[in-house]
Amino acid sequence: MSNGDIRDLLTKGETGVIKGFNNKEGKAFSASVTFDADFNTVFVFPETKSDKNSKRKRK
């Protein structure tokens, strides 16, 4: 995380979307970072194109 990301987290409570995180299997992902109710950091994943289509009402 950059200094700007840390500043945003502390002042706004959330960063913008940050690219380049890696999961346990080594696969890269993007997410913003925020605090939970106990002030632990948690990832918030951006909505993807497939997520938008799955929320549409079907006729």
C-alpha cells in the first residue's frame, strides 16, 4: 500500500481499489481495504461485470 492509500484508510476509512494483492494460492486480485467493527482490516472486492449481469431480473 502506498502512503496515499494508508492516509485514505485512516482518514476516510477505506482505500480506493488496489491492484496486486495475492491470495494463498498466489493468484492476483484487486480490492479496497477498510475496517470492520473491531478495526481489523478487511478486503472489499469491486463489483465485476459478471456480478452486474447476475443481479438483473429475469423475465
